[in-house]
Amino acid sequence: MVTTTDLVIGAAYLRCIGCNDEVRKPTAEFACPRCGDRIEVAYRREGAPDAAALRELWRERKTSAKPIDQSGVWRFREALPILAAGSEAVTLREGNTPIYRLARSAKSAGVDELWAKHQGMNPTGSFKDTGMTTALSMAREKGFEWVGCASTGNTSASMAAYAAYAGMRALVLIPEGKIAWGKLSQSLDYAATTVQLRTDFDGCVRVLGEVIGQFPLYLLNSVNPYRLEGQKTTAYEMMEQLGWEPPDHVIVPGGNLGNSSALGKGLREMRAMGLIGRLPKLSIVQAAGANPLVRSMRESGGERLQPVKAETRATAIRIGNPASWKKAVAVLRETGGECLDVTEDEIGVAKAEIGADGVGCEPASAVTLAGLKKLTRSGFVKRGERVVLVLTGHCLKDPEYTMDFHRAEGDASMRKPPVLLDADAAAVIGLLGGMER
Ligand code: F0G
């Protein structure tokens, strides 16, 4: 039996990614007060931890009856010692999500071994829950009554749930008309104050920044570095599920670029702790209509980012001015991953393929498979390499998109529209008899 006190890894502090200084008091928007850059959580570690003992401890906790151990985030708490002693985490038992083998999609992408780490299987149906448990716990520890976010829908659904569970108040700013119904309805059901602004996501971020300057509200967008600490544990869990043997490639969607930054941080820290021996290549896929990082990499090698006016039906990643782009560039450089974009048609087909594997996901998540197909065609991913797609949201988040895809005219290969028949068994049998495999 291993005890936590044997394995304390180090104390957490905040550090600026620009000037590298310790940040004792960030601005309300989590910028460095000196140079204005983004900040991250760093750890003062004393000596190398015992990797084998950590793995054993984290595995043991899966059978514990304690809420904190049942969380797939806090199960790894030695890797994120952010809460003060005596503080309690707010957990809805996030994480511990399945990793599925995708047979059909593998064939279509041209690889032998394809996995989907399904973050849509979290309590509110997206990966946001893994970061919300950490950042909202910090908000409560700091004594805030109000939390707030600007969102394309999943962050707001997650924040609303965790705030309600903790007995706190939540302000949600979302772009009018450009949010999937599943997500909007969650925010209402979890009793957040939900405001639809006549603007896009980037406009919502701007307005929230102004609100925070004048109202005591704790910001829960992914510029909040404690969000990324929770989200990084998905990488830990993925490695654990693969027997601590890193895959060759991990592929993630890119919107505000918090998730790719978080997963990259998790991988980097795991290597430093001796939990894995090498880094997988982490590639980021954007929608062609919302591809500021792709352009930045192409035009300046990631030195500068020009915001774009974003447009895509994958509304989760309809983002033109991503907050964490510098962190994401660092991850691409460190892991040697690619950054690419895919068209609306490619997203639609890829989503239907993941659905036809029995797994399903929301449109933004499907960019990963669409991107993989391009990466195998270009030779960046080889047939014999092991690939993990990070599916970020549940298939039920955006049923309207799915219905429109299957009912649309045109290329029929992946479309499965409902068939309307008279109430007659012979008609049903006739249909089945005429079907091809
Ligand atoms: N996939 C889904 C389903 C998302 O909801 C998001 C982001 C992303 C991918 C992109 O992740 O922003 O970390 O690069 N959704 C945010 C929101 C912005 O407000 O729910 P990212």
C-alpha cells in the first residue's frame, strides 16, 4: 500500500510563458501583470518521483469509494497539487473515460491500429469537465460567489453544472444562434444565468473581459491555467490505458487551443517524471473556416497569429482568435506534430464514419479523423503506427447537425436517412431483402 505523503511531487506556483517569471498575482484575466502574456501552473519538484509507485497508487484508487478517488482527474492528484490543504474538490466524477478501438474508421484512414479516447463520455458530455473540476474548485477555495465564461457551448454546459453542484452562481456568455441546442439546453437546465450576445465567440470573450474588470467574477475560460491542469490528466489516463506505452500519434481538434496545450503539458510532465519514455507526436486539426493556427504555422512558423473571422458548422471550434495559441505552438514544436485543416464536407463524412463505428461524436471532434486521413495520404502517419484520436464531445450535443447530414441530398456513401414506410411487415421485409451489405 502506497500513501500519498510518500509521493508528494512538489509545490505549485504560477509562471508566465513569456518572461518566465513567477506570477504571484495574475490579472483577473489570468495574464502576467508584467508582460501581459499567458500564464501556466508550474511545480517545484524535489527529486525524481517513484514512477512505479505512482502508477500503482493511481490504479488502486479506481476501487476506492471516496469521491475524490473516483474522479478520473483527482485520481492523479500527485501530478496537480494545486488545492490548499483542507480544500475539497468539486467533482462530478469526471474523467475515467473509455478508449475505443475504431475498426471501420481505421480502414478508411489507412492505419492498422486506431483508438478513440472518448472525452464525450464525461458527466456533461465533453472534455471540459476534466478542467472544470480543477478550476471551479480553485474558484471556491478563493471564496468567489460568481464564476463566468464565454463559450461556444461546452465550457458553458460544464461550468453551469459544476457551479450548480457547488452551490455557486454562473454567468454564461454565448454567441446568439451559433450554438448547438444540446449545449444551450444544458446551461438552462443547470440553472446558469445564460446570456446570448449578438456577436461571435471572440466577441463574447471581449465582453466578458470588460465585465470582469468591474464585477467580482472568477473567469473559467481556458486562459485560467487551472483548467489546463485538469485537462492534462486525460493524457495520463490515455497512457495508463495503453499500458504506459505512448502511441506514435495523438490527434486533437483545435479551437481556443487550451486542450492541445493541456495534453502537451501532460505528456511533457509525464516524460519528466519518468512515467513515459518518449513523446507521441501531437497533431492539431482545425476547420478550414476557422484555421488561424494553421495559417500562423504556414505563414510565420508560429511566430505570429493573425485572428480570422471564423465560420464552420462545427460550432464548438468556430473561433478566430485563439487564446492559447503560443502554448499550442510550443507543443507542436516539442512533439513534432502537424497542424492542418479540413473542409466542412470532410468533417461531415468523418463524423458519420465514427458514428458507423458505434462510437459517435460531435462535429468538432470528427476533425480528428478527417485530419488523420490527410496525414496518412501525405505519409506523415504510416500504416503500422499507433494513432489515438481525442474525441472531445458526445454525439448527442448537436443532433441537428447529424439529422441535416443524413437527410441531405448528394454523396450518399455515408448517409443513412430514415426510411418512411406504411405499417406493413411485408414492406419492411422487402426493404431488408433489397439491401446490400
Ligand atoms: N471540441 C469541442 C467539442 C469543443 O467544445 C472545443 C472547444 C474544442 C474541441 C476545442 O478545444 O478550445 O481547447 O482548442 N470548446 C470551447 C467552448 C471553446 O466554449 O466550449 P480548445
